[in-house]
Amino acid sequence: MDLTNIIDRKSTIRTLPEPPTHVKQRIAQAADELNRAGTMAAQVEVINEAICKFTHILYQRDTDGHYPNFDKVTQRIIIPAPWGSSGWRRWGLRHWEAGTLRKILLGRQARFTVKQRPPLFGYSDRRYWYLNIIDYPNYESAQNWLMRGAITLQEWRQTL
């Protein structure tokens, strides 16, 4: 996989305007110098960027103050997730990246203990993904999880 492609995908996910040509050239030069580990690290950055953008959208409120992207009672996420079968393409991920991310999130949930920081996303025994709005009642608290609970290169490698 071409590393420049991965870096461009991150920018696309963020939906920022196209960077100037000189910036793209610098990114391409730096990408050419990276080895396979650098490629995997860039993939993890793309994954984390998708999770950040997804989380931001989940916490957006309607004009009446309600959260339209998840059910307030069940906490069920009602928009396609980056790791979901209908969401990976919409979030600019590859199918295998979404599968790997899903395995990481499920593994985190399975290994969770009371002494740890609760996961932001969980999978219900009723077979749906939910947002942990109890432990993360607002976007600011979710951002804390995003900073401290980002997918790591080590997790990515172990899951692959």
C-alpha cells in the first residue's frame, strides 16, 4: 500500500480543504522515507482520525438539544460506524481496516476491568454498537477518552 495514499485519506476524512502543493510535496517526501512500520503507523492515524470524526458527529445536538445520531435510552448508535459493515467505506477505510478496528474494540470490551477507563464504544448482547454516554456524558469527556484511548500501533500489530 502506498503511504502517500494513506496520508491523503486522513486529510479526506478530516474534510479539510486540499493542502497546498508544497505541503503535499513535503508529506510525500517524508512518506517515502518511512519503512513498513511507518506505513502501519500511518494506517493507525487514519483509523484514529475516523474514530475522532465519528465521535464528534455522535455528540452533535439537534436544534432542540437532542442527540440525533444515537438513541438516548438504549445508547444505540444509529449512524454507520467506521468499523461497521455499512460504514467503513463511508469513513474512507478499507474493509480489512474496519475489521481490524472492530476486533480491537471488541477485545478492549472483553478485557475491561473495573480499574480501567471504561470504553467509549461497546457492543451489546442484543447485537448493536452503543455509545457509553453514562461514563462520557459530553463531547469533552469523550475527547479525553479519544486522547488516552486512541488505537495504538502495538494493538494494531497484535490484532493483525
